[in-house]
Amino acid sequence: MVKDYDVLVAGAGPAGSAAACVLAGRGFRVGLVDRAAYPRPKLCGGLLTAKSMEALRRIFGLSEADLAARGGLFHQTPDYVFLHRGRELLRGAAAEPFRFIDRPAFDALLASAALARGAELLPGREVASCDPERGVLTLGDGTRLSASFVIGADGANSATRRALNIDREAWKAGLAAAIEVELPVGRGPGEFPRAVRTPELHVGAPDVPAAGYGWVFPGPRGPKVGICGLRRNEARQGRDFAEIFRGYLRLLGVQGAEGVPLRGHPLPYGNALARPCLGRLLLAGDAAGFVEPLFGEGIFYSMATGAHAATAVCRALEQGADAAAQYEGLLARTVRPEFLWSDRLRWVLFAALQRFGALPIKGFVKSAPAALAQMVHGGRSFRLLASKRWEWGDELEPKRPG
């Protein structure tokens, strides 16, 4: 048994790096465990909203210039397009630009910010299991690490989450299948037929699950094309999600879609855990299902819940507070209300799409496009588009010497 840390963080993605950055900035000994070394590949559309930029500034002390220099920022635009079955419904421009990053460089930048605060990165260490009552991580090679608290930020396939003994079938029912490819621009097989400088959101494509959507985003090496959706009905009907995706590529004009290599991953899509804590363990990010249920935004909520979990642990270590209660309180004031209303909006829109086709979606996106863009960027709430501001606290500030 090795006990060298105040806190162990499993997973060095945005959630884990945010947690490590907050904790190390407060002077705690933090071990940041990840099964991969940096930079590492990551399936992600790579879109950053305005609220993500605010989180980067507050949690990591990073600016847009830092992203451009070391964080993979390669494009930004305020423009966006909504489409239904390949036909344009709305083209607009948001007050804030959408920024696009290359995830390997972005994740490496966040991890380096945590290391600069004093966290220790332990790469190539796969977590096999977690003992939440004792605060122990057992690694794949049999090594056991111990700490006062463990933050599980090890993604949708989390090993630390298994310690909670959640209903696995209920968890799987809330997972969306997601496939994304990055294609070169061209007219040949497996190439995207046009350059993409504006993010596109596609709904109602043939055979794409009702609770799902497609996207076409600018990518660092070519357009990023993806779909995600719940697979409940598709599984019962024997549909193959890879073939659904290839049909989507054909709709977009991609020739030779059957020969395009595919990469997929599960996406928590409305199954945020009601109780993401047990003993000394707190879960954050995808590991706890904290992905926004309508648009599937994960980067911001990973950083936010990672910082919230770290804040709760800071209060426990510094003040003797109940870490789980502190974490739940922060989630109840910020994440959970947004997810509740986002989920309601999702099912209303998708039900209307199934029953009436494009008209309800067209009416929705045309009714208040500026307010909708603000909702995505974080200036308005999913609750009836009310004005809102995210609740950040002084606890994010690094501890000053002396």
C-alpha cells in the first residue's frame, strides 16, 4: 500500500484535470492517474462554448491565447446552421463565437495546467477497482494507491463507478451510441464533398434514432461528421448503428461510405447519477453521466463537475465538512436544474419531430435564435430561456503562500 496523496483523481481528461488543478492550487498532494500518456486520441466534436471559455479562465487560468498557442484552437465562428433531412431550416450568428479545438492538444494543455499547480501525473496506470470506504485505487498491475479522497473522472466506461453498485441496466438505457469520423475534403471515396467552416446540426435524418442528432463541424484535418442517439428502439428492431451512420454519410454526399473506417463510443445522454458519491469517492464528468441531455455538451460539464467535486473535497479537508453533502449542494444549485429542463426540452422537441416533422423544430429555432444561441453559450437557462449566470465560488482561487 502506498499513501502519498491527499487526493487521487482517476482520469486526466477535462473533469480530472479540473479537479486536480483546483486541489493542487489549494496546496494538496494530488495524484492524477490515467491509463494513457499525452497527447492521446479522443473522439470529440471539439466545440467550446462561451461558458467553457469562462471555466478555462476560472479553473485553469487559461486564456484564448493559451488555447491558440498550445491547446489546439484552430477555428472560431459565430455562425451556425440547423438542418432537417439535409434541408436548411435556419442559418444564424451568435453574439459569442463557437471555438473549435483539437482534443489531444486540449487535454494535454489542461493536464499540464494541473501539473504546473503541483499535481503529479501518473500516466499508463489503468484503474482496475476502487474501494470507496478506504479511499484506495487498485491499478491493473496490482499496485494500490491510497488517499483521503478519490475523485472518479475516468469517463463513460468508468472503473471507479463500479464501486457504487448502480443499476447497470438503467445506466445502459441512458447511454447513447456515438460515431464520429474526420474526413478529408474531396470528391473521391471516403472524402467530404465540401469544406466546412460553420457548425451544422442535423435532425430528422433517415433512421437516426428519434432521441438523437447528427453534426458536421470544422475539424483540424477535415470536417468532423458524427451522430449520436439512444439505441432502445434500434436494438429491438435489429438495426445496425454503423449502417445508420453510413446512411447519414450518403445523405451528406459522401461517396464510398461503406469503406469509411468508423470509431464509436458510448455517450451518457440523460442518465446523470442521482447519487454520484459513496464513502471517500466522488464521481465527476462522464463517469457520473454529467453530459447535457439535449445537445450532448460534455466538455463544460466535465470541467464544472470536476471543479465542484474538488471544491467539496477542499471543504472536507480544510473545514471537516461532509464532502458528499457539499458536492450535492453545488450540483443542486448549478448542474441539476439545467439538466432537468434540458431533458424536458429534448423529449418535447423529439416527440414533436416524430409526429409533425420539421415544422415544430423550424418554429422553435426561428422563434428566438439569439436567445437559443445564448442558451448554448450559457447566458440563458434551459428553463424557459431565463437569464442566468453560472455559480462559481472563491474556492477556485489558488491558495496564497502564508
